[in-house]
Amino acid sequence: MINNKNNPLLDKDFLSKLDMEHGKEIYAKIIALNHNEDSIEEIEGKVTGGSVNIDGSSNLQRSCSLSLIAKNLNIHDTYWGVESKF
């Protein structure tokens, strides 16, 4: 007798969960801002991973790490430094 739990293709619960999964594509546009919060430069593309952290009790209230596949990339390093707003 074949055990359905050892073969995912015969496991109805697994196949049902797999059928309910929907792949998503997330796109982002990140805009570098000057001290007056005017737009300087932007990067946009398909997000491949990352995280966003929000901490209201910290001086640095929001931080993020983002990986994306950019399109039409033409940026200047000086706008994307540690002290930049985006």
C-alpha cells in the first residue's frame, strides 16, 4: 500500500494547499529626496526580497532592506547614502 503522506502528488491536503497558493509579483518605486523632500532621483523595479521595520520608540523609526531588479537604472551614489531620505 502506498502512503499518500510520503508522496506529495498523492496527498490531497498538500495538493489542495498548493492549489490555493497564488504567486505574486511586487513592484516598488523608491525616490531619493533632498532636505526639502523634493524628488531627486528614483529607482523602480520588481522586488525579489527584503523587509521593512517600524519602531516608534526609536530615533530611526523606519528602516528597510530591499532587493529588486531595476529597470532603466541611472543613479548617482551621492543621493543614496546613509543619511538620505527616500
